[in-house]
Amino acid sequence: MSLFKVYPLYNVNPKYGEGCYVYDDKNIKYLDLYGGHAVISIGHSHPVYIDSLTNQLKKIGFYSNYIVNELQENLSKRIIDLSRIKNYKIFYCNSGAEAVENGLKLASYKTKKRKIIAFKNSFHGRSCAAIACTDNNKIQSKLSAQVDVSFLPFNNTKLLENKLAENDVCAVIIESIQGVGGLDEPTTVFMNDVESLTKKYGSLLIADEVQSGFGRTGDFFAFQKHKIKPDIVTIAKGMGNGFPVGGILVSDKIKEEYGLLGSTFGGNHLACSSSLAVLNVIEQERLMKNAKNMEKYFRKSASKINSVKVKGRGLMLGLEFDFEVKKLRDDLIYKKHIFTGGSANKNLLRILPPLNIKENDFDKFFKALKELL
């Protein structure tokens, strides 16, 4: 029996990692500027992370959500405190797609409506409703096509209001900064329009923070730049530093009901321990501040390269060239031993390193980039 192939694989076999680096089976050292799709938020093998999971595993690793798990309450309090957002409750699941799926289901249930508004170049996951909200026809199916989604451009308030005025939209789901789509961002004016118009027409606003949350952009959540209050916030990726964990933050204006949401593995003891470790390191090492400082350093370094545009913010960054970057990515991996990411924008090199990356790590990247260019 062989694996069901879903990605064209790079011929690199990592065996262990430390900080911003991974080492393969030939003991070759790679600089990790991709973090496994923005998952590795506090670096590989962080001692706080290892200790947290090890100590919890010695006690209890899992039990049903039908019993009290005080780690869930502890984690919820830490998320609310560190993000500085108030009046939300949290439901835990296992992945970003699952978070989006639950958020959309909850929006439809509460509004009694069925249509969804998403945005061009969006990516929200690979489960049924999540993939229906993903702007990529190549990965849609007949099943996901049954979910009624309209894709609108960013920053066009008139089109948005016209669609919402039909009064059949349960949710508007938006990335404050797009990941797979290529790091495009809506304006603050538009984000405020989205917030006010969803309230006006009785729809819910879902902020997809699966990739951009947990300090990735320099703010705890990317939407906080715009000073809005979404009804639902989806979270995953960087919140567990590699351990599968996700969730949704639900505004307390949406009342819970027994049986409406549920998960077997969501919020288990190990998942909560992993995320508590991440939050402790983010706070103790001031990693949100580091994300902002490293963005400035990255932009300064990139300004010395001709014909390149920097996109994104914090440590959710991209370099846009005037050519397709596939060969450049290959050369960075095989010749310079540096991991980077691609996107739907074929000219964009995506940079999603651990949040504790240092200036000398970026120096290595830009030295390699100049030599290849």
C-alpha cells in the first residue's frame, strides 16, 4: 500500500528541528522560512513546548469532552487576555478547515439563512463548506458546488451591499490578509463597511485568522488593525506549533445550545497544553513585537533588490517578482537549503518563519537570494 498523493513533494526528509532550522536525514541544515504553512510559531523543539507536552502526557493525554477539562478554561482565558478582545466564548476543534466549517454552520443556524459571501483569491480550507468558500475551481467538487457562495472583490462596498441587500446571506467570511491567495489586504475603510453592513442586513461577520492569528502579523489577530469586532473568529495553525488544534471564538451575542457544536478530539489535554506553551512563549519572548521589528528589517533588506515588491505585514510576508518563482523556490531549497512558500500568485515567494526569527537568519536568506538572482 502506498500513500495517496496530494502534493508534489520536495526531496527533503527532515529528521529533527531546532529554532528556525531543520536537519534532514543527511544532516543538512535548512533555514525554515515557511514554518509548515505558518504552523511553527515559536520555533522547532522549543524547550517550553516540549516540557509542556511531556509533563501533560505523563498525567493524561485525552478524555471525552463530556467531562471537565480545566485546561480548556485556562487556555480560553489566556487567549482572551493576550489578544485583549472581550465578550467571546471559545469552541475547540482540530484544524483550520474544521474551524471554518463550524463557523459557517453556526452562522447559518443563527441567521436562518444559507448563502455566503467570500472574496476573490480566498482560501478557507478543504472540507465541504470551507472549500466552497475557496476561490479555486480546480479543487471544487459537485458536493461543494451545492454551497451557495458569491466571490466579491476587496474594497467594493457597493457590490457588497447589493449582495447583502438580497437578505439571504448568513455570513461574510474574510481574511484580513490573504495567505494562499497572495497576501492581498482589504482597506480599513472596507473592513469597517463589512462590519456595519453585516449588522445592517442581519448576517454574521467571520474573520478567518487560521493563518494570520496568534501574533503572526504583529497583532494577535490581523483584524485588530482595523478595530472591528467580528461575530466569529476562526483559529488554528500557529496556535499549537505543530500539534493539531483549532477553534472558533464566538461573540457572546450568539447564544450557545447543547448539541449544536461538538468534537471528539477538540480541546484535548495535549492540544491545550501545546497552545498554552505557545502563548507563554509569545508573551515571555515578546514575539509580537519581534514580528513587527523583523518586518521592518525584512523590508529594509528587500529594498536593496531591484524590481521586487514586499507584501504583507509582521511575519506574514511575500516578495513579488516580475517572473514566476517556482525555479527560484527550487534553487533556494536544493542549492541554498532554505524553505520558502508559494501561493496562487505564481510570482510571489511567501515568507512565514517562526516568530522568534532573528536578523542574521534573514541576512542568510537575502545573501542567498542575491546570489541566485
